[in-house]
Amino acid sequence: MLLKKRISITYFLNLIKYDIIAVAAYAILAGTFDHYWLLKEVSIPLAVSAFVGTLLSLLLAFRTSQSYQLWWEARIIWGGIVNDSRTLIRQAKQFFPKTKDGEELVAKLAEQQILWCFALTENLRKVPFTGPVAEYVTVNQVKTNNLPNHLLDKHADLLANASEKFNINANKQVQIDSTIARLCDGMGKCERLKNTVFPRSYSVMIHFLIYVLMTLLPFGLEDKSKFIEICLTFAIPVLFIAIERTAILMQDPFENKPTDTPMTTLSRTIEGNLREMIGKPAAPVQPSQPEIYYIM
């Protein structure tokens, strides 16, 4: 997630640098030819460019709105995961007996839930497991295509064992099961967002219209000032390209990019909260780096 006070303009410009180069080259060539050479007599009514620009604005507004909904839904889902993780351990502390065995099971459940959060994060980003998650897979020789789902199964096994061992009330079991079900629901929603592909044809059409507008623009503007004509021919398409790129970045919240939902940071928050709840020291906080303009 990009940080409000440290946003890197360089990062964003780097994403659209080739478009900027292409638009700048065309703006200079078209602006020059429109004043001095063969294209001087070519004139396209400004209403044509205005129509294309209006159509493009409507399409980009819809695209940006849909992308923001995907980005915001990812934030809502992970907000629910944070709350349900705390609720799960709070319920375990309340429902398990205050004995050594009970406290050990609560601690084990907390460690499993912490692993689940980090495993879900790395699974969604399609990156190799690291740290405690990789260690868990190696030590336990886990063979699974979906480690987060495997850990939820371990939650269920632990709770079944606790229910049999401590004779937990059926109503209490239902409450804990509902919390695990919500975690599973959140995982499924994340997987749905991850696997949702925005229609490629939509992006191609928008990009095509941007370049159509760029092509028409210099021939519909007044020829009084070559400099102003070149600047407008450059600035207007680049503005549309920047809006389109912003929408593309928002529509994929789990791609291991600076614009991602900050799942790693949220997982560390969950880890700190759960360790505090079971009376264990929190993991050391990584020092913030002033030059970093995002959190993961």
C-alpha cells in the first residue's frame, strides 16, 4: 500500500514511461508537421475530438469505479480477518479451562492462526513460503496445494481434540466453529478476487481510444501557437493514460506490488495482538525505512 506522505512519483512515471515517450514523440512531430509541412491543411472539427474524449471519460470512470470496488473489497476482507483472528483466540481463552493443558492448546491455536495469516498472504501473492511458514512446511513435511486451507483443518482438529478432552459445551463449539467458518469465507473471497480477471478487451479498447484521441487532437486545435498545441497534444492523452494505469493497479490487490493490500503488515499486526493475548513477547518490530514509500 502506498504511504500518503511518501508517494513516489518516479514509481508511477516508470509504469507509463513508454506511453509518455510515444505520446511526446507524436506530439512534437504532429505539432511541427501541422504548422510547416504536408499536414498544415488538414483540419478535423474539434467536436470529433470532444466526442472521443467524452466517450473515453465515461469508460474510464466506469473502469476506475470497478477497480476501486475490488481494491476496497480486499481491504474489507482483510479487516474481517484481523477481527476474526482476535475473536478466535479470545473465544479459546474463554472456553478452554485455565489449566496448563488448556493454555497450551490456546497458545498452539494462536501460533497456527499466525501461520495461517502469513501463509494466506504468500499464497495469494504466489511467492515461495518464507520464515516460520517455510519452517512449518519443512518440519511437518506438509504436502498440500493450499496451505492456508490445511491450517484451517488443523484448527478444526485442535478444537475437536479440545472439545473431547475438556467436554466443551455444544453452544461454545458452535461459536468457535462460526469464527473458523468466517476465516474460511474470507480466504475464499480473497481467492475469488485473486482469480478475477478484468476483461482484456476492455483495456485494449480504452488504450486504443486514447491513441485515437491523441491522433485527432493536434488537427482540431488552433494553429496560432505550436508550443501550446504540442503541450496539449501531450498532456491530455498522458492524463488519460495515468487514470487508466491507476485503475489497472487498483484492480489487482494481491500482486506483490507497492499498491497491494498490505497483507504482510496486517499479518504482523495480528501476530503482535495474538502473542500479547496469550502472554508471549511480540515478534521484534522491523524499523521503518524513510526512503520506502509503501508497506506490504
